[in-house]
Amino acid sequence: MPKHLFRNALTAFGLAFLVTTTAVEAQLRDVVSKEVAVGRSEATLRLELSGNGTLEITFEDGMVLIDGESVGVFEPGDQLEAAWWSLLGQARSLDDGELALMLSDWSVPAELAGELADLAQEVDRALEDALSSFDVTVRSDDATVSMSIGDEGSLLQLLLNSTSRLGLMQQALSGLGGDFALHIDEDVDVPEGTTVDGTLVVIQGNVRIGGEVDGDVVVVDGTLELLERSRVRGAVRLADARLVRNLGTVDDGLLYLLDEERVLETEIRREIREELQDELRSQLRRELREVTRLEFSDDDDGFSLMAPFRSVFRGVGELFKNLISILVLGLLGAGAVAFAGTKVDTIAETARSAPGRSAMVGLAGSLLLIPVWILGAIALSVSIIGIPVAVVWLPLFPLAACAAGVMGYLAVARNTGEWLADSEYPWTGWIRKSNHIYTIFGGLFGLMFAYMAANVVSIVPFLGFLAGLLVFAGSIVTFFAIQIGFGAVILTRAGKRPEWSTPYDADAAWEEAMEGDIEDVEADVEGATAEAQGDDDDA
Amino acid sequence: MTTMRKALSVAVIMAAVVAPTLLAAQSWRDVTMSRQIEDNREVRVLVEYAAGRLTVRPTAEGLLYSMNLHYDEDRFEPVADFSGDRLRLGVESIGRSFNVGRGKQSGELDLELARGIPMELDLEFGAVRADIDLGGLALTALDLSTGASQSTIDISEPNSVVMSAARFEIGAAEFEVRHLGNLNAEFIEVDAGVGQVTLDFTGRWQRDARVSIDMGLGALELRIPEGLGVRLRKDGFLVSLDSEGLVKRGGAYYSLDWDDADRKITIDLDAAFGSVVVEWVR
């Protein structure tokens, strides 16, 4: 199609629409969803229409509302309300095309007069405006332009508002040839498996392509989404439009076009961005100078020769503290394994098989610790027999809680160590999974790794932020490890109740691994053995 | 036992739900909603319904769903939310106070869902008399949880797609599922609290399946079609098992034709304080 035909069709379309209405074919929109609600004093019809159209008409407490705005009043029980109820009664049983046809065919009942008739006219107009869409086909000798317009209002609005954008539109449409499908103010969906022949032009609408377009795609003032396996055999032109997803194939590439106003705006934004960047750079330089100056200055009175090594001493010292902590905790863990190995096993298994529940129980237990401690002391203090017990209760309860926390943490460390032993991370080869003391020490190194990394990183200048992040990560890990472990201790009553633990089931693991039935396998093996024996006997 | 605790808690919750329902002042509203099918992508459907009568069945082609609701507008509001691949239907409480001494009716929800559209279906209902027919739906997963209900679930026609898992979580209920074979499921899990549960394993079995039943206090009836290979592994406390037609080998009960059956199901049963009856269906 010659390009002038299309441009002429677009720019003259407003006039053509008014003058040659015979070229315009009114069609009914699809009803995507409907809602008919009838209550004590309310009767509502809600429609969702193709092309993102909606309509809501409500008769409620003597008022008629169209899309939330009051358009008139009626008397409950009058003829207009009766007609509306009758319409809704029919709407309940119809869908899509039949429903749209019935609603658009509805007209003002003859028995209505005066204000009620005017109000009914409003309702009728709202239904027709919402349900009608306009399709236009302009034919020339060698090409066809088919147009689809959301509603009359959108077309007129487009024409009135587009004078400043005609240049942009002309730019977007220049050089296009062949057949066009033009959509104005409506969304377009090209589902997977379908093909649009010719160029697709969408103005003020969103386009979603899952299939193919055998031509160019032009989007003006909208968005374009290219789904997986979609294909545009021509070019994509986005005029004042946005590409929200690009998973498809565009044979002739993408072209962004902006109107002058937008170009100016982009230019201003670019200048502002550059100014901001310059300002930030200079501020950063100032701060760096300041930090460097502080690093080399003494806390009290300026420069110190030891200042450059202070961060090294601090980092190494903290690292040493963490290593001592691991050693102490590891020795405690070794003691626990030696004297209460079964209980540690139960707690660790529970923490492993029900970590979420354990964490929740641990969190709840932590929150309740202080209230229980205080209430327990009060309850014991009200009786003479209880007073000596309260004296023991006050120091022993916090100690027991701490012991439970440490025990839980060590159980989680053991699980972590086992996990590290199975992993192929460097420097984990020394962890022997069969020895719980190794796994506890390995797990402690794992759980406190972030802290130790933070100690090392803090030695390097200007990496304070990274060190802070690592400390934060270490705190999170420690918090959850303690909560899970503490919860597992509570759930198992300090390792006495194994309900929540699920010991390793060799049969189940084998079945799962083989995706078969171990008994069937055993039977097969037995059968094979018997057969082999039979063969031997025969021999 | 966890299921017993769950059953008791469900019973208490249901009592809290049902009592106000019976006593509340009611202002009834009727709503009809429907939506067209726009494409054939899989949809995740969540249906929530607290109290009343619930009917679910397949609908005619062309509609993704069609729903008729009769509900108390002072206490509930309808939900029909479709965004992305999620469809949420039913009613939700608006938490208003109740007036005591009025109210005779109960709410109703009639729901029809599209045939042929792949669906993950999640049904959650409370004090409900449910009559649900899922036959003909293309279900990729099913999750059904109910409180104090009297429910009949029927899969009257075979599921056209493979279902990864079907889960039934039942509080205190009289619960019957018919034609479980038509579910085309690889794994079926039933977690029941208190009540009478009937599981009918008839239907067209297209694959072997695993069934896990965790039953609290109550009676469990297993209706098994002849010709279906069954292995039943039982674990429980004070449970009587009427295992007619099953022979015990090792730690499990087997149907007589277990070795020759074309389709086999393995039932893992964990129950307490109840009876389990196996009934063979010709």
C-alpha cells in the first residue's frame, strides 16, 4: 500500500468518520466477564469487555450510577427499576455474544415517560457506547487498511490531541508498505500459533505478541510485549512507546522514536544526570580524602606512626577471638558428644528434619523465656515451700536456657559440618563425617565463616561496608542457628523425645533412588539366584 | 497425635464459624459471575467458601468459570479475581458483628469450571455441605481442605492430564471421594481428623500410584475395585483392620492379584483409635 494512502486515511479519518459513516461498521465487543448482583436495595451489572473496556451500572437506594457516577434518581418499585431487574434477569443466563447482543438491543421501555425515560435513555446509551466497537476497512487497488477503534470518543480524542504528534506519527509510519491493521485505543493480543498478515499499527494501546507478524509492528503511545517464540518478520518501531519484554525475534531490528517534547525531556534528564554524577564524584573524592586523613591521624591529636597498622591489628585480634570461640564451643561439643551423644543425635536429627518448626518453636521459646522466668519466680514465691525453690530457680533457669541454646547451636553446627563434609568446597576435605567431633568443629567454622571473613576484610582499607555486610550475614546465620537449635532442644525435651526426628531409612532411600520397589528387586534377585542354582544343579 | 489435635482445633474453629452463621441477622444477595476463556494457559484456581452449600461441576465450553452465589452481604463479600494465571473465587468474610436470634437460611455457591483448561485446583471450605464433581476437568494438581463438612467428591470422568499430587485435608467431616482412579494422580494424600471417611478407588487407573492416609479418630472405608493391585502398609495405634481379601506378607497386606495386576497402588495408612474396612467392588 502506498504510504500516502495510509497517512491520508489516518489524518482524514476523523472527517471520514463523520461524513461517510457507511464505511464504518459498528460491531459488538466481546464480553470477557460479567457480574450480575441483586441485593436488598441494589441491582448491579458489571461488564469487562475486550480491549480493556469496563462498564458498571448500578440501581441502588433510588439512584442510578454509571461507572460510579450518579446520573439520576428513581423511585424503588417504579417501571424503570422493574425494566432494569428484567434486563438483569435475562443477563444472568447469557454470556459473551448473546449477552452483548441482548444488552445492546435493549431500548427504553415504551411505558416510560418524562425524567424516567431520559434516565433510561442514559442507561441505554451507556450500554451501547460500551459494547460497540468500530471497524473500518479502506481498500485501494493494491492494499487494504483495516482499522479497529476502541470507541468513538477515543478516536475523536486522539485526533484532537494529536496535532503536536503528527510529526512523530509520520516518522513512525514513513516507509511502511503493504497491508495494514490499525488499532486505535485498544489492546491487541496475537496469541501463539496465529499470524498477522501485513503491518500491525497500534496507537494508544498495548500489544502482546505470542505468534507471528508477517510485516512491521508500529506502536505509538503504548507498550509492546514479545513473548517467547514470537516473531516479527519486519521491523519494530516504537514511537513514544515502551518495550516491556523482548523474548521473541525481530528480523529487521528495533527503532525507537520520540517526539520533540520527549527528546527535549530526555536531553534535560541527561544533563541533570551528568550534573548529579559530577557532584557525586566530587563529594566521593572529598569523603575519600577525609577517610584517608582520619586513617592516618591519631584519635586524640593527629598523626601516628602506628595508624596504618591499626586496622591490621584490629582485624587479626578479632579473628583470633573468633578462633578461640570456635575452640571453646568445639570442646563443649566434644564433651556433649562424649557424655550425651544420643541426645545430641536426637536434637540434630530434629533440627535437620523439621527446621521450620524448630525455628518457630525456638523463636516462641526465646520470647517466652523472660516472662516464664519472672512468672515462675512469682508463683514459687507465694508459698513457703516454694521460696527455697525460687532461690534455685532464679539463677538456674537462665543457666539452663543458655545451656539449651548452646546445645542446640552445637547440634546445628554438627548438621552444618556434615553438610560441608558432603560438599566439595575447598578446605572441607578434613571434615570426617563419621566423627561427630570433626563435624562439630567443621560446622562451627562454617557458621562463623562470615564473621571471620569480615575480620579479614576489615584489614583492607575502604572495605568497611563489605565487612559490615559480612557481620550482618554472620549475625543472621547465628540467629537462625540458635533459634533452630533451641527449638529442637525444646521439641525433643533436651533430646529425650525423638518424635520430630526422622532417622535415615535405607529402604526408603533405596526405593526413591531406584524409583522402584525394593521388595520387587529383592524378589528378582532371589529369583535370579534360584535360577542360577537350578542351572548349576542341571550342570 | 497431630491429626487429633488438628481435628479438635478444626472442630473448635468450625463451631466458631457455624454458630454465628446460625445466629446472625442476614441480608441476602445473589450474584452471578462468569468469565470467558481467553487462552488455553494453565490456571491456578483457588476456591474459598466458609459456610453453606457448595456445588462444583464442569461447565460448558467457552467459559473459564461461572458462579452463582447466594450470600449474606453483611458478613461476606464475593471474590472473583483473575490476574495472571491465578483465579480466586468464593466469598471472604468482611468481619462485621453479628446479631443474635435471626437467620434461617444458609448461603449457596454453585460453581462451574472449564473443561479442558489445565488447572491447579485448590478448594478450601469450612462448615459446608459440598457436592463436588471434578469429572472432565483437566487437573494438574488438587488440594482440598475442609473443616466440619459433609462432602461428596466425585471424579465422574477421567482426568485428561496427569496429576502430580492430590491432597485431601479433612477436619471433622463425613467425607466421601468417589472414582479416585479417574484422578490420574501419581500421589494421593489424605489427612483426616475426626469423622467417617470413604475412599472409593474405582475409576480408570492410568498409572500406578501411591496413597498416603493419615487418619485420626474415626472410621475409614476403602472401596477397592477387583483387579487393582493393592499393597497396604499400616501403622497406628488401637486400629482395627478388616482386611478381607488381603494377605499379609512381611509388614504389609497385599491383594491376592498383586503380582499380576496391571495397575498397582500402595497405601500407607497411619491411623489411631478407629476402624478401617476394606470393601471390594466388582
